[in-house]
Amino acid sequence: MTRATAPILLCAALATLPLPTSPQSADPLPIDQLLAIEPVVSGTPDWSPDGSSILIQSSLTGGLVTFPPGGGFPTRIPIEMGGSGHFLASQMPGWSPRGSWISYLSDKGGSTEIWLWSTADGAERKLTQLGARINSMSWSPDERWIAFAGDRYGNYDIWRVEVATGHVQRITRDKRYEVFPSWTPDSRRILHVRLNDSWEDHEIVETDPDGGDPRTVLVDTDFFDYGAGRTFGYPQVSPDGSRILFRSHRSGWINYWLAPMDGKGEPRPIAAAEADQSGAVWSPDGRWIAYTENHNGHHDLRAVAVEGGDPRVLDSPDGGMITNPSWSPDSRQLAYLKAGLLAPQELHVVGMEGDAVLQITHSMPAGNLPTRLIVPEKIHYPSTDGYSIPAYLYRPAGVAPGDAAPGILWIHGGPTSQFNDTFQQHVQFFAQRGYAVLLPNIRGSSGYGKDFADANNGCWGHCDLEDVVAGADYLRTLPEIDPERIGLTGTSYGGVMSMYAAAFAPDVFRAIVPGSGYADWVHFFHSENELRHVKLLDHELGPFATHEHIWRNSSAIYEVDRVSAPVFMVHGEGRYPGSDQSELFAAALENRYKLFRYTTYPNENYYVRGKANRRQMLLDMLDFFEEFLRDEMVSAEPMDP
């Protein structure tokens, strides 16, 4: 690195926080201590080409740092961010193939563009002037070009920019989305992903660097891509140029497959498993593929020989989740992020030859704080149609023997998403204060095979609501839970489900908090909304033109007359993408004289992200649940004659 870099200590701010003195204390952890347990690193680690450092995003510095792979102090990369002032996962920072540059996306010049930072003299340079969104990019191995996907002309096309001159050339012109470009090892061909109109089918297309001589390498079908290509990912050519690695749902699970680049021969899975796989990357020597594998929310790190055989499990945390593996240039080590049920994600390194796992960053404040956290239990409970629903159960803290605690069901977003083995700040807040909290992966969740993920298609708010009601029934069987004091909350689709429960299952929950929910899909279709949301609803409920009745049937607002539980709606005050949905539901409740509360939080879009606002939102939710789940009201008993 250069003299322009400067050392920093990432965990100093956290280490100064006051800590509880007794691990046996029954007092709940203060909210500020819980909210201070946050990762200091994010994104995908990237090794320098000489193997001397690992580049990673830092939340405390608001930019980039590098770490020695053997551990030690980080070095700050002095990039002036401007614009939003901080890195996001979509900004894709990384080294150039020869280490001359660090590339990244930034909006500090107005629109989001590709920027370069010189490792020789620390100079920054805006490389592109596209004036549009950029959602993916990759360096040519010879370091002369960057290929990227941009939407300057109404949909995503593939472009390339010459590093030396900044000259930009449009490569593709199809009306379909063309995204996530990558290069062959000789820098002579570009591969990219072309999505069909429903974002369910993918083609991997190969062209010359100027867009000529196009060839379809392979076609993959029936894999809905909510990320407009991000779910499918970059097509990855082997270091020898003979094979291509891609992600597919074709087995009923999201596995990685290998196909010959010349099209002669059938694809094969790299390590077939009844589990979803993520983050696959070739080793630079071409001998191994590293990836993560998900078993009921537990994600381990594996590597499998390209020629086949049993995979090696390199790190399998006890209650944890590994993401974003990255190879060292000599193919002997992997850097990755690892989170736990009681700890935020940290940067780790492990070797291929059975080396001990090395933790590089340390976000958790020093002291006995982990002993004050509640370890969830993984359970299953029965639901209708023969489903067994996996869930995390947080038993309440501070409940005296013989007392019964209120319970809360917490529903994740998506709906095709999943609760994993990660630290849940907001859930810990309520469990610490004497609430039992159940986090179910209801039908429609990812991580349990394609059939389970598709099981709520066409029946949002009905078939999947049955799993939520069954979760409440499960809580009622626990002796430490008061069966009459069960609440419900969740954000995004969890907010949608909270609205569903209020309208479609009015007698199940005693208090409901929809976070950033959507009440009327028919209105949503006709109002401002993101294209990816339309594609999701088309995929899960059917195209609106032919399935409007299903969209309406899955809209809570049309049965608002049935609502009986108190409802508290929370969301950011921003208008995008859909705060009018909560306003519509609030107006409908008001018009029917239903009991409800309604609060928005400033300087946010629809979802509440900022720490100060999340802090206030948790306190507001606690006040609401305290009022309606801990009051003295009980079900009416018949009077004596």
C-alpha cells in the first residue's frame, strides 16, 4: 500500500460501552447495548493479487479497509465517498487483476458510476459517465477493460469501458435484461446472463468484447430471480476456460452445476445435496470450488474437487452462518464472513489443509455480554397439509416460576426468504424483557427446497397463514406461555402477514404490529412500485391481467371489517416503495372504527434502517405490546345465573 493509507482500530468505539457486571443478573440488557452489537465488516472479502491483504467494507470507517490474512491491525483505504457517505453491498469494491486499482461504485458525482483508486499514488478517478444504474461489473483478466451492466436506455445492457481512456462501448441491445458479465481467462470473450420477461429463465450468452459473434452457452429454466440476475449470479468460467459454473434450481434445490463451455455434454452438479448452496467460487489453480451449504439455517463452508468426490467441510460453526468465501491467490486459504446466533458476522480465514480457523475482526464488546444473551432453540411444529414448520424459539428471560409470559410470533420478509443462524437484535430485545418469541420459516420460505418455497404460490395470506396460526397454537402448548396473550409482528412480507392475520384470522392474536406492510395488491399494481415487486407478484400470484381475483383475495384490506385485535402500524416516512399501503390500511381501520395506532419514522424510505429510528421503533412496539399483551383484560366468562 502507499503512504496515503492510515491504520485504524475497528472495535474501539464498541469497547468503550458500559457492560453489565453480573452474568447472573435478571435485568434485561439496555437497548443501546443490544443495538451496539453490529458487524464492523460487510460485503465480500477480496484478496490482493499478491496475497498480502484482504479488502473488506467497514461500517465504522464508512469505507474500505484491508487486513493482513494472518490477523492484525487494519489499514484504511482513504477514499472520499461523498454522496450517500457510506458503502453499500451493491457498490462491489474489489482489486483489479494486477493490483493496480481498487474499483467500486459511488454516487458522489451525482449518478452511480464506476470509480478507481490507484494503489500507486492514492489518486481517485471517475471511470464512467453513464448517468444510469449499474448493477454488476467485472475486470478483464488483462486489466484493460471493465465489463458492466447499465440501464441507460430503459433496460439493462452489457457495456465495457477501457481503463486507460474511459471510452465506453455498448455491447448488447436486446430488450430483455442482460446483466452480470464475466470474462474468459484470455480476456477474449465476455459472458453474461440474459433473463426472460418473467425473470424465471436464464441464458448464459458469450460474445466477442465488442458484442459480435454471440453464442448461447446454456439455458436454465424455472428459477425465479427476484434480484434481476443477482439470484442466478455471474457465470464463472474455469481458470482453464473449459467449463462454466452456474447456479440452478433444476434438482429441486439450489445447487451449483458445471457445464462444458463448448456445449458438448450435459451439466452435472458439483456436489449434489438436498440443501441450498451459495457463494461458489473457483480456486485460482482450477482444482477446487468453494461454496456454502444451508441446512435448516446453518450454513457451513465447503470445498469440492472439480473432478468430483466428497466435499471437504472447512468450517461448520455451531449455530452460525458462513457467507461470501474468497480464495487466496495461491489457492491455499479462504477468507469469508461468519455470523452466529449470539454474535455479528466477522471476517475469518481458514486453510485448505486442516488449518485452524482464524478470526480476523472482533465486533463484540469485551466482557460477559454474550452470557446475557438468549440462545434460541431450533424446533419444529405441525401445521396443516402435513407440513412440519421449522422455527427458532427464544424463551423469555426473567419470568418467575409459576408465572406465564406473553408470546410473539415474528414473521420474516420475502416471502421467499428465511430466518438463519444469525444474531437477532430486535428479537433479543423482546425476549430479554420477558416475551417468548417464535421465528417460524413458514411455507414459502427458502432453504427447504423448491416445493416448499413454492407452496404458498397463489395463496398468500391463506395457506401460509395456516402455518402462522399453527405457530400460535404451538406457543399455547408451552407451560410458561399465557395462551391468551399472543402477539404478532414482522416487516415487509412479515408486515403483510401481520395484516393478513388481523383480517383473515381475527381471533388468533391479541395485538398485531405490521412493519412496512402492504394491504392492497390491486391498488399496488396500479400505483408506483418497483419492477421487481411486479415480477414477484406475477410469479407467486399469477399475472395480474388473468389473476386479479387472486391478487384481491390475497389483500387484507378487503376484509378489514373482520379485524378485532388492536393494530399498530410502523414504517419509514419515505414515499417509496409504498408507504401509502399502510396509510390505506389505517384509513380503512379508521373508517370501520377499529382500534389502531400508526407511527412513521423520519429520514427513511418505507423500511426503517437507521439505528436511532430502530431504537425508537422498538421502544414504541414494546409500549404497544406491554399495553395489550400485559393488561388485565381477559376473555369474558359467563356470569352466574
